[in-house]
Amino acid sequence: MIKELSNVKLNHNKVIINGHDSMVHIEGVYLEAALSFNERYILLFVTCDCPFEEILNIYLMDTQRNLIVDQAIISQQYSPGLFTDLIIRSKNTLSFEFMIEGEWIIELLETPKKSIRNLFSNRFVKRPFSLFRYFNIVNRQK
């Protein structure tokens, strides 16, 4: 189940939960949203505050192990972007708008899945190498 969180902050690239340093460091300047998934994970949306080349970093943090288990970066050179219209669609799916026309859909997986297809992301989404994914992300054009 996905729930919005208000107890998560970002302070000099450190994730702060309930006023305590989680010891997790991430890229970005402005925390756009934080959501809880299955009481174990926190999904973070962080922008870099570059008005004409905005970058959205998406992190999935495991709170039991205090580390980032999956991430994605949405960007395109010389493209401004605003993070808007975050909607929880179901117990494991959410949508939002950023940078290009259409909505982005994130499906959070109950268990990590082996995934070779995610090695080849689309041109807007960059993901670090991993044989396992904890979430899928796609863009649906309007």
C-alpha cells in the first residue's frame, strides 16, 4: 500500500526521517514528494533545481537496511520540467507529470524482479546497472 509521508526531509543531500539522519545520501536539492510503500520502503522524488535542464531523481529506499535499492533519473538536455499531478492509482501504482507530455506511471513491485529489459531504458529515463528492479517506470502519452 502506498501512503504519502510528511515526516521525511532532505538536508544537504541527506535523507532525514522523523528528525533523524538515515545516513542515506542522495543527489538532488528539492524533495518534491515522499511516499511509503508496504511500511518498508520510501519512494523519494527529488529535483535538482536547474530551471532550464531540470532532472528528476527517483529513489526507492529500504528503511530496514537504510539504503537505496533502486533508482531512476528522468531528464533531457535543455528541457525544463515541473513535477506535478502526483496521484496514487492503486496499492502499488502511482502517476505524475514531469517534463514531457503525458504521464509517468510507476509500478512498485512486491518483490524484486530479475529484469534484463530494464537495462535498455527509454531516452528520457536513466537507470544504474542492476539485474533486479523494485519498480517499473513508463511514460504514457496523452
